[in-house]
Amino acid sequence: MDVWKEFDHNIITHSAAHHLMALDDLIQKFGYARVSDVARLLNITRGSVSISLKPMKEAGLIVQDENRHLRLSPPGQQLVDAIKAKRMLVKRLLADVLGVNPEQAEIDACKMEHLISAETAGRLVAFLRYVDSDQPSKNAFLAAWKDFESTCGHEPGDCPICEGDCMANAVESGPAGSEDHE
């Protein structure tokens, strides 16, 4: 299997996910949404929204009535609900478990929300349920994680994570601007 090609097998793009979520947010707030409302919320042109929504209408994710009001079809609503749940799960994992700054956790969760599989999201639900549980082993695990010395000796041969090169060095010296926000 060409794993790198799996990226192209996502149901929707990052931009499309935000259009759908904006539509859902507007409907939740006002009871309806129009192209102009989505454009205003996303701070883009109506033309851009119309172009972006067309394939989602064709895919049956969005329905437009005679008054030009948009709504999510049942599959569209299911997709939005799944994306929002995945964002929350990833944000909780990053911020609450791994200790990533909450603002960065939100940014990174936004980048990943539509990319992770239902299987991965299901395992995240199970893991976070464990983290939220009263299990004594959970407390010991979280305490050990918090106290774990995360520094690296940069000796790939002695590290079970590294495969030839030091992964810590690679991550720390990532591309310039890799910490910038989108």
C-alpha cells in the first residue's frame, strides 16, 4: 500500500471541512445559513464560498432550498459531527495529556481533525475515557508521564524510537517557520 496516497482518500479537504463547520455553526446560531453568511464568517468572498460548496452539494452533503438557504444533509451533518468530535479529541490529547500549550493544541487539532480515521478517533475516545477514569493505574501512568525526563541523549543506536537518525534532532530542527500558525 502506498501510505502517502491515503491523504488523497479523505472525504473532504481542510477548507471544505471549515465550510461545512461554518455552515453548521450558522444554522445552530440563526436557524439558517446563506452563502453570504458563510463568506462573512470565514472572511472570504461569496464567490469562493460558492465554488467551494458546489462539489459538496453535488456529493449530497449540502442542500439549498428555493430561498437559497443552505442546510446540511444527514450525511453532511454526520460528517460535521465527526470532524468536530475528532478536533475535540485531538485537542484534549495534545493539551490535557501531552501538555501542549492549549492555543497550539487547538491549531494542531484543527490541522488534523478531518485527517484521522474513525478507528484512530475511536481509540482516542477509549484512551481519554481511561485518562478520565478512576483507575488507580491511570494515576500512576499520568504521574510517571509528567515526571518523565523527555530530554534525549541523541544516540539513535541506543533509542528504541529512532530508526537510524535521531528523531528528536529531526523534530527540533524542523523546517523554518514550522511553529508558525496557519
